[in-house]
Amino acid sequence: MKILAVDDDDFILELIPMISAKAGYPDVTVVQSAQLALDALESAQDAFECFLFDIHMPGMDGIELCERVRAIPAYRKTPIIMLTAMTERDYIDRAFKAGATDYATKPFDITELGARLRMAEELVIARQQAAAHDSTGNAGRSALDRGHTLDPSDDVQIEGIKGLIDYKSFKAYLTQLSRAGLESSQVLAIKIDGIEAIHARASSEEFLYALTEVADAISEVLKTSQHIIAYAGSGTFVVISGKTGPETSSGTETAIQYQLDDKNSEYDNGDPLDI
């Protein structure tokens, strides 16, 4: 796995390759600034497969760098592990919303960082296998001919929704919150009623569209609170909210349903998509 590590601390840049090599990942390029990282991406002959970004750096910080890297099509899903000694919720939220995959705190625990690199490698391998399947098994067939490539229980990747991250990153986010000792967070779960019937009728593209409509409605309802959303599969979304005062289930459900009804969602043939 080809790794790019970015940190303005010379000691950290010496330490990371040693820890990575001990964990079985010796191919590490290190640079001292976000701009040098972007230069390295532009000049690299082979794409990097994992990033380690320090958050607190002069000039462009690691969170902005994360956003810049996610804007590059080739790196939209590449694992990004944020490195920092900061545990404040604002930094954690901003990092994951910017597209971070995982989070490692300084000073480094050798075993922990190695485990996070192995998790990143698992993501890389899974995405390579999925890409290979799509390029062979689905070549030359339309979406409707293929039928479903999505199962209702799949951890589907939904994009373009404010505050929404993938489920694996969500788990890492929860771990980081517990370390920070933040006990004021509220956990919500929102499930689509009749998700199996929607899945049975919809194409994969229509099913993803339905999930995106729900994610957008949830984000809109919770926009005044600090929140992180993830799709957990089987029509269920999970939310961590920092809103003061408990959310009422009936009020939240009604508000989300209102947003969905107002969208007038449709299947591709124009039939109503009742969510």
C-alpha cells in the first residue's frame, strides 16, 4: 500500500515510516506541508492508496487539505487518516465532514496506528475488488438489464449530502468521541418504512436515489444542530447530534416525513416513489 504522510513536525515524519514499516507498510512518502502534498499528488506516477494528514499545520491545515484531496476524482474514496493531538469536538466533526476515513491521536500507539493502516488496506482491497467486478460482470449491460447490484443490507455510499459520512468512518468517529469524553451527544436512528418493497421495485440507481432523498431530508431537518449522519444498511440511518435538549422521536419523524412528501419523488417511469 502506497502511503503519503503530511506533517510539519520533523520528528513525526521520521517516526511514521518506522511505525508503518513495522506494521508491514514500508512504502511511505513524507512531506512537510499541505502544498507539498498536493505537489506530490500531481507528480506521482502511481496513485497513492492511503493518506496520513496532520490537522494542525501552518498555512493550509489538514482539514482543508482533506477537502482538496477529496475534490480530486481519483482520490474521492482513498482512505484518509487524520493525525492530531486535538480532541475537541469541533476538530473531530470538521475532519470527518471534510472526508476523513479515520482518526489517530498523538502521541502514537504503534499497535493502534498499525491497526488503522490495516483497516485502510482492507478498504483499498474491497474497492479494487468491487471495481474489478463492475468492469467484468456488468460490462455491456444497462442498469435495468443488470437488475440490482445493491442489497438492502449493503453499506451504500451516498454522496453530496451535508454532514453525511460512510458507516465505517462513522464507527471511527464514535470511537474518537468516546475518547474525548463527550457525553452530551445524542444518538438517533431513522428507518425507512417498507424498504424491502422499494428495493424490490426499484433499479439500483432508483434505490440509491431513494436513500439520497431520505439523507437529504434528515440533513435538512437537523441543519440547525451539529450532527453527523451515516447509512447503516437495511434502510436505516444513524445520527449523532450535538443539539442541546433531547430530540423527540415523533417530532423528528414528522419533520423528516414532511420534507420527503414535499420532494414528490418519482421512479424513472414517473410513478410516485412513496417514502
